[in-house]
Amino acid sequence: MTTTTAQLSHIYPRGSRVNERGHLELGGCDAVELAREFGTPVYVVVEDDLRARARAFVDALAARHDDFDVLFASKAFPCTAVYRVLAQEGLACDVASGGELALALAAGFDPARTYMHGNAKSEAELREALAAGIGHIVLDSRDEIDRLAAVIADRAAARQDVLIRVTPDVAGDTHHAISTGQADSKFGFSLDQAREAIARLEAHPRLNLVGLHLHIGSQLLHLEPFRNAIRAIATLGDFPVYNLGGGLGVAYTSDQHPPSPEDYVEAIVGALHAEIGPGKRLLLEPGRALVANSTVTLYTVQTIKRNVSTWVAVDGGMSDNLRPMMYGARYEPAIANRPLREPTTVCHLAGKHCESGDVIVRDARLADPAVGDIVATPATGAYGYAMANNYNGVPRPPVIFCRDGDARVVVRRETYADLMSRDAG
Ligand code: PLP
């Protein structure tokens, strides 16, 4: 087989190709060898892909706006090595809990460029954020204003910069579970409530309202809702800082062509300049678009069963990727040991868990799957590792970083001992 880069879809990490052995190659590493060396299931991250996507956002912003920062919305892939790479690339960080804050700081993010979100932050989390010297706390409710005001009252620290999260009643076209901008949302303040909160914060001696935050949803493949949301919050006044969220969608299957980071930034910056003004500090916080396509999960086929359908069952499933079960998310698997063979077998790619719903890809197409084949599902970097779990006592997979033909373990495979490590009695 000739070496080729052309036939692999854009859903694979940058630089992926089919090598001389006819195997999928990721970050210069043969995927079949990776499966052999590290076992399956395994999350394979192409480090250069992560870095390139971070740079694409920074460069797109630098070309269009003076005062900005790109935040890694770390809920998408809260893995120390991923935080570390994105910190090295100069990104700032968005955390949605005390745990993500601890991970981000341990990985080297500057607390002053770390920002905390969450619709139900606890008093302990607010205290942790203040103690760390976090950049902004993004306030999400009246109760939280009360809580933060009470917490800060008994601290010596001077003032805390805050944003308020506004729910602009603009929804993008996405799964309801990841749509957040609609009026009936658990997140943020409605426009009217935001006016009240702004007035209250402007009078507060210790909470320094510097701006507004928006995040209308995730996996958005059209740019118009972003513009509409910016137009909606422009009615709330003039602030020095605007955090306009994440949400840019990615390609999970070859027929998806999301806007590029450049197009996305162009739309956001254009709307910000037109509706609010050019001289603002602009924060963007992509999660999925930074990490999803950096990663491929590898599985091994365990059984093939033919009844009404053909069921190809692998050694992972809903414990390493909940997205198909949570959102009906689609993936486009391939056999890593022959990725270019015509995928003519229609089958369900099933997981190993005790649920009929544990199907990674329904009506998948694979190339003559056989027991022992290595199956690759591309675009699993976002919300895969993040939502991994131990259902059926299945240890969570390792994370392997590949670069220039070298592979290194950045998170080891969980062990049975890990499964018992929190037992206290
Ligand atoms: N910012 C906030 C406040 C979010 O809630 C989310 C995702 O839920 C993100 C950023 C990241 O979104 P995405 O991964 O779609 O870019």
C-alpha cells in the first residue's frame, strides 16, 4: 500500500495518515502498535494537533482585535497533560469547579488568568477561588452574589473582579442537553435579572463588576446565534470586559464542516465591534473546538454477533465515551489495521457494558470487521475522558500523547486497586 495522507478525513488529528503497513498513523505512531503497547481502550492524543488548534484561535484573534485572551474551557478535557500543553501555548483557563481549578493550577495556569464558572458553586469553591487569586468569578445567580458577598466580607483581600453570566434568550441549533442560551435555562441571568444584578454589583464595595459573560450552547455549527446573542447583551450597558463563551462545533463525521476558528472569530469580533465597540477586552473560551479532533480512541473487537443486525462489540463503550448515550452523538469509526478498505459492513458498534443502550455507533460502516481488529473512533478528545466513569467496574483508559513518532503515557490505565482506593470501611 502506498503512503497517503489524502484519503483520511478531516475528522482525524492533523498529520494523521495511513502508513506503509496500511495502518492508521497518529502523531507519527502506528495505531496498531499503540494498541499493542498500551492496550485498549486507549485515548490517543496528537500533541501537535492540540498545539495547532490553540495557535489557530490565538492567531485569529490577534489578527482582528487588540486586547484579548483565549481560555481553554477545561471541562472538555480536564487532564493535567492537556492543561499543561495549552498553558505552554499561552492560553488562559476556564474552570467550572474547585476540582478543575486545582487541576489547572497544578498544571501551571496563572491564577490571575484562570476564571471560574458554574451555576451552583459552593461556598467552599468560592473560597478556593478567592484564596487562589483567580481572575474573574463569573456570577450565575442572585444567591451566588449573596454567597460571594458573604464570603468576601470576612476576608482581608481587597476586591474581586466578577462578570455576570447573561442568558440572552438566544438558542443555537444543538442537542437540548448542551443548549444554554434559551430563556428557560439553569444557567445565568435573564436580561431583566441581569439589569438588576448589574445595579446591585455596581453599588457593591468589594465585588468589582468588570463585564458580561455569554455561553449559548455547545457544538454550534452556525454563526448567526453568536451574533444575535452579542446584539442582545449590548442592551445591558458598556463594560470593559466581554467573555463571549465557547460553543464552536467540530466535525465528528466527514460530512460535517464546522466554521473555522477564523470564521468564528471574525463573526464574534465583527459583532462585538458593531454592537458594543472595538476597545473592549475580549475573552473567548473554546473547549470542544480545541480538543475534540486531537484525539482518537482505539478499541479491540471482542465479539461479532449476527441476529437481526450485525453487532461488533469492543472492549470499551459508555465508560469511556458517554456522548452517544447522552446526546445521540454520531461517530465515524474505522478499522485501524485497514483504514482505507471500503467500509461495506453495516453494523452496530457496541460497547461492553450491561445496557442495551451502550452502542457507540449505530448503523456504522466498517471494513469486514473481525475479532481482534483495532477500531478507531476519531474526534473523542472533548467530553470523552471528561465524562469517563467506572460503570461495570471497568477501569478508565490511559491517555497517550503522540508526537513525531514517540508515544508517552500521560495518564496510566486505572487498575482494580484504584477502583477500591477510596473504600473507607
Ligand atoms: N464556557 C462555558 C461557560 C461552558 O459552559 C462551556 C461548555 O459547556 C464552554 C465554555 C465550552 O463549550 P465548548 O466545548 O462547546 O466550546
